[in-house]
Amino acid sequence: MRTYKTYYTSVEVMELYQISERTLRYRLALLKNKYKGQPSLLSKQNNAWRIHNSILEHFAPKRNKPD
């Protein structure tokens, strides 16, 4: 049985969804405003982002790459 982490770092999200650092920064900027009053979902501690697993779908690629 696979256990899922509660919080992910920005590097883990980039590896999980195969997105670039620039894409990650852009999405974090949008989500930072959206979840401004909810530090349990998205917060920055010691220069590292903590991203809750319930909002990970926002980091999925917007377009599908052709095979």
C-alpha cells in the first residue's frame, strides 16, 4: 500500500509533474493569492514552499504533449 505525503516541496512537485521551475513559479504566484488566508495549504518556511497534497492538481500540465 502506497502512503502519500501530506506536504510536498517545490522540487518534489517539479519532479512529480515534470514541469519547469519557471512554470512552478508562475503557478505558485497564482495560488499564493488564491490561498492567501489558508497557510495550512500553501506556505513558505525558511525559503522553501510547503504545498499540501490537496492542491497538487493545480500544478498538472495544462496541455498534453503529443506522443
